Amino acid sequence: MDPRDTPGYRMHRALSNLSSIDVDQLDSDDQRRIDAAMTLLEQVSLLTRPAATEEANIQIES
């Protein structure tokens, strides 16, 4: 099975790519954008993996 067909693959790749950026080389606006994008991707990851919310001790309000 192609790993790109697994749930969350693209989200994981996007987060991995953002994590590999050397933010010290960027201006402060771009640093904030990278940080916001990573935060959003991590939150989506928690929402798509219900067990992760329990591991992180996070409650999600409906």
C-alpha cells in the first residue's frame, strides 16, 4: 500500500516540511506565519486522531 494513501499523510508532510524551515533566517512576519501554520496543523492532527487528545490531556468542546 502506498503510504501517501494513509490518513494524515499530507498533513504530516506539511508539518514536517514546516518544521524543517530555519525560521531564524526569516523575518518576524514569516516566523509568525510558520508558527501559526504549525499550530493549526497540530490542532487538526489532534482532531483527526481522537486518542491523541487523550494523550495530550486536551478536551475539545463541540
